[in-house]
Amino acid sequence: MVEHDGLMRVFWPTDIRKSDRPGVVVGWRNSILDVFVVTILEDVDARNTEFYLKAGTLFRSELHPTSQITDMCGHSSMHVLGLSNAIDAAAADPSWFCATTNSDPREPKITCAKAVSVQLILYGRPQPQGMQYVSLNPIALALGHDGSLLGDTTVSEGEQETRERQKKEEKRKLVEKLKQHTIFKRVPSARDRALPKIINQINWSWELEKTLHKNVGRLGSRPRRSLSVSERVVETASTMRNYVILQLWTWFTLYLFPTIRKTFVLVLMGHRVVAEMLLLLLEFRAKPGYAALKDISATAQQVEIRLQQFCYWPMQYMTLRQRKNNWASVTTSHPDYIRFYNSLWLVANDVIIGIALGSYIIENADWVAEQIGDLLQTYTVDALQSSISWLMGWPAGLKLNGELAAFLGDLFLWVIDYWSSCIETLTPALPQMVWFIGFSSFAGASMPIAMFSDMLSTLTIHIYSFYLASGRIYHWQLTILQSLFHLFRGKKHNVLRNRIDSCDYDLDQLLVGTILFTLLFFLLPTVAVFYLNFAIARMAIISLKAGFDTLLSCLNHFPLFALMLRIKDPRRLPGGIRFELRDSHDYRHDKANNADGLPPTSVIYLKVCSFRLLVCNLAR
């Protein structure tokens, strides 16, 4: 119950019809002086309206249960809040307010016997048929990490994703701990705590208004006139037409539709079984610490994404179908609706772009294969050989160890020559590989991009091997130098306690350590330049793969449908609310209004904040 401080807060819809006729204001009473207006019923008795609202008579013809309305709005029934354009305001209940809704003023004039001042909050009603609604928090478009992607299907995630999720959870708990230890913290008032309930009332107000106006005839009996001759003829013809349509629909639903439904369900179940088997294959790990196929192949990862979407779509569609069996004001399925149609749009655009790309690749398969072969020969063989030959001399005037540089250079050049002969053996089959990649484009442009990424990784595996080998040698050399440096200081690394302890060394140990340290220190620049050369080549390949991954992310996760909604109808993507003070009148100093006994009134507009759309909002 909101505290009684003499301030009356009235939530008033901006689209309510203004009229000079007397009526009854109906809505929710959150407290004695905190009311929420839904609509105005004209030419009805206030006492009868209150009785019928408590009895639920105005909702008996509805197909959906009314218990959901009361649960969401926080009250067992609506009430009569006051009178509009009352002829005899003195006869009204003391807890009611009187509103003047003439067509001239922008907002109504509110008076109440128990109110010292009035706070008039004007709000715009969202249209639930257009899936508009108001929310305190921005709409959540990203799928959670609770396994909701495939329902009960267990989706294995990588170790890195698991660690990132655990870190985020730890940070969230730490923030909650900090909030609990805040010194200055404002205790929310009862009106603040009632705000979520008021948001639900705003979302339900449009549908409740239509329902009340549709059933307002139940408040009094109305005579029904008899039909004329022409109206009877039209009614008979309509009845005959409806009978024929009903018979055809009955035949379809009894005989044809069950067969189609069973066939479709069997095909869908077969597709689901095959998809689950492929997902298990893509997620299979030889050992718990080993990588799965989807972790090392961009094509396998893309196939997994599509299979997960195809498995998730039927369940998501069934969830959206259940929305039609409920009140339109229920907003829990709106994020699922946006995610579902966003994924459909992305797949459709992916296929359209893929058809165009695949047609080009298939028609020019020989030319594309020739260009790929030339690029491989130029950058992965010739350029690498020239850089290694340059390092075997005095690169940029840097004096290196000639014997070690010659040994490493000859070793790497021999491997490059062997790899070049393997590439020449596979070159005749390159046009067929390019044609297959172009044919896979009919499944979407993301497939050839993923295949080109895997092809880049496969055809440059020798550079990756050089990078690993040189990096391992460089790491070993640095580790040995660090250990020998501890030897000069009379220290050593304690493996059991993982710390540096003091140690006494003999003279021969110090002598051998000095010789080894000198040798390794002068050999370090030679190993470092080879490692730097292959690290630069590896970074160039990683940059190309990052470009491919960026294209795949845009094709798979770009919020295209949400962006269209943001432009077309921003109220379908709420980003919170804000209150704007528009006008404040002190009627005690206004002679024209002081004669009417109007209390001081402040006019506030409840505005819906725009949703800040990010690409990561729809990313998995």
C-alpha cells in the first residue's frame, strides 16, 4: 500500500477520447491516491459499473482466462476511479476524483476531496496487436547461457567459453557484493516498488479498453429491432455460403489435413535425428582435453550453427504459435519473435547472396583456381624462400651467427621445397575444389567463406609449423638463459614451492654455466630473427582468417530484423522509460482556476527510451 502524503498520482492515457458527455472513469487503484486510468465508459451508472467489474461480468465472453490479467496487473479486479464531466459531483464517492475532459484543453482537470496536490502522468498506450510494449529494462535479444538454445538438447561448449562464462559470473557476484556494502543507498519507496506493476498495467491498458467498450452493453439492456426483408435475404445467402465453406473445411480437416500433418511431422523428425547425429559428430572429442572438429574447422562450425538453427526453429515456432492462444498484451514471447524472424531473414539473405556468389565461382572456376595457385606460389613459397635467404646473410646489417643461420635456413628451405612439390601435385585438382566450393554456395554465402578459410589454413600449414618450431626453440633458449642468469646470482628455481631460493654452486658449475650463457646469448639474435619472420607471416594469415570470421559473423548474427524494427517501429524495441516534466500550475495563485477549487497540478509525460541496438545483441 502506497503511503498517504496528500499527493494524488493519476496515470492518464493520451489517446483517450475527449467528450463533453458524462462518464465513469475505470481503471486500477494501486492505493488511495495512486490510480491508473484505463478508459471512460459513457452513459453508464457508476454503482452498477463497480458491481459488474468486481463480478467479472465484462470479461465473461473472452476466450482467454482473466486470472492472467489480475496476476500481471497486481489486483483482483478493476474499480471505478471517478467521474468525468459529472453533472452532480457532490453525489460522488469521496475516494473518487472528478475529471473534466472537454475538447479544448490538452489534458484533463482533476479534482479530488482527499488530494492536496495532483500529479498527472500522461502515457501513450502501446498497441499489443503490433507487438508494442513498455519495459523498464532494454529488451534482451541475446540467448542466455542456460542451455535455452536447443531446449533439452545438451550443447557442449569449449573450455575457453566455459572460463569466460565463469569469469562473468564471478564479476556479477562481485558487483552484487559491492552493492550490498554501499554506504549511502537510497531506500526505494512504495511508489518506486509499484513501478513494475504500473508498467504491466500500461501494457494491458489498450486491450482492456477494447474489451470494456465491447462488453459495455452488458451494463444495461438494449432493445433489438427486427430485421427487414432485404436484411433477411442477405442473412439467408450468407448462411448458405457459410454452410458450403463449413462443409469444405470439415472435409479438409477430417481427411486431408491429418495426412499432410503426419507426413510433415515424420519428415521433421527424420531431419531432427540426422541433425542430432551430425551435431554429435561435430562435437565429438577423442579425449576430454582435445579439440572437437567444430573447434578446428570453420566449415564444421558453420554447419553446426545451421544445424542448431534448424533444430531450434520448430520449437521456437511452436512457442510463437502459442502466443495466439493468449492475450495479446503478454510480452514474454516478443524477444523470441524477433530472434526467430531475424534468423530467418539472415538465412534467406545468406542463400540469396550465396546463389549469386556460387554462380560466379562455378562459371569462372578455372580462372579462380589459377589465381589461387599464383597467390599460393607467390606468397607462401617464393616470398618465404626469399625472406629466409635474406636472413641467412646479414639482414639489415645485423651480424648473425652464420653457421646457425645456414643450418636453420637450409632446414626451412628443404621443407618449403617439399611442400611446393606437394602443392604442384594438387594443382590439377584445384579447379574441381573451387567448383565444389562454388556449388556449396547454394547453401549460403557463409559456406564458401568458411571453406576458403579452411583452405587457407590447410595450404599454409607449413608456415604454422615453422612458427611453432621457431617459437619453441626461442622459448627454450630464453628459459635456459633465465636459469643460467639465476646461476650467476646464486639462485635457483624451487619447483616444489614455485619460488626462487638461494643455492651454493661449485666453481666448475659456475664455469660451465658461464660458457653456456655466453654461447646462448650470442646465438639468441639469430633465433629471434627467424622467429620474428615466421611470426609476421603467421600474423598475416591470422588477419586474413579474421576477415573471413568477420564476414561469417555478419552473415550469421547481424541484427537485420531488429534494425528494421528500430527504423519502422521503435516502440517494439523498448529501451526503458523516462519521465519528463512538461507543465506545473499552482492553481492557488490562478484566479480563474481558484474559483473552481482545482488543486496544484503538475503534468508529466511518460516517454519510452529508444533501444540502443548493438550487433552483439543477437550474437550467440
